[in-house]
Amino acid sequence: MTKVNLLDNGPIVVVGEHTITHPDGRQEVKPSRASYCRCNKSANMPFCDGAHKT
């Protein structure tokens, strides 16, 4: 089962295998866990790099 957690003032954390489809159509499979940026400050979009803390 895949779980999606919305952290207060933080990223979306997805736990469980899932596939990301990027705007250019490229797909990426994440096997276990990934944190996704919600603040658009990350230098590694769509993934969270902790920039929201600054």
C-alpha cells in the first residue's frame, strides 16, 4: 500500500512504490519513499531539499 502524508509547513511524503511523470513526459519509479516540495523553493524540484526551512 502507498501512503501519502502532508507535513505541516513541509513537503508531501509518499511512502511506497510510485511512478512520477515529469512535465516532459519522462517517468521515474520511486521504490520506497520520496518527499515532494510544496513551497517551490527546492533546487531539486519536484523533490524537497529542505529549502522551506530557511
